[in-house]
Amino acid sequence: MMAGNSISLEEMATEIKAELEEYSEEVTEETKKVVKQVAKNAVAKLKQTSPKKTGVYAKGWTSKVAYESSEDIRIQVYNRKKPKLTHLLENGHAKQNGGRAAAIPHIRPVEQEVVGQLSKKIKVAIK
């Protein structure tokens, strides 16, 4: 080792560990921001693409943080005003007097779109 700049392996390991923990916290915070933004985008897109017979269903989309810890976040996107309609509209259903109502896929396409957005935006955020 060089005189004057000597540092023990233990001190070096401690420094590296501290830097990695700081980097991990920064990545976690950036990732959480991205997840929240993508959930917001999903809500906006669902409001645009949902069936609009009266408009109540389309306006009912919202999101909330279902769980958050120092390392994890889970956001739920749901319809607050007409939650039971989501399955019926997305998948179709039997009509009262016979026959079937056609499915109007509007949730799955948005889900697929935002999953792609999330992946891309996280990659950008951690670089």
C-alpha cells in the first residue's frame, strides 16, 4: 500500500457499502415516482377509452397507493363509481332477456400500454 493514502480493506468495504445503499435509495425513490406517474397516466387513459353511455363509469377511474414501504410500492387503479361494471364491460355478459352483450376491451389495452411505459421509464430513471 502507498504511504499517506492507506486505507484498510474494512474501511474500503464500509465506504462501498454506504455508496451502494445511497444509490439503492435513490433508485428506489426514482422508481416510486415513475410508478406513481404511470398509474396517473393509466387513470387518464382509462377515462378516455372507457365506454361512455352516461359518462359516470368513465369518470370513476382513480388510483391509490395500496401499499408502500421503504423498498416497495403498489398502486391500485380502480373504478370508484361503478366497480362492478369493469368485469362486465371488459369481458361481455349474458343479457337479461337472452343473448350476450359484446365485450368492450378497454382495461387490458391500457394495462399493456402502461406496463411497457413503466419498464422504459424505470430504465431511464436508473441510468
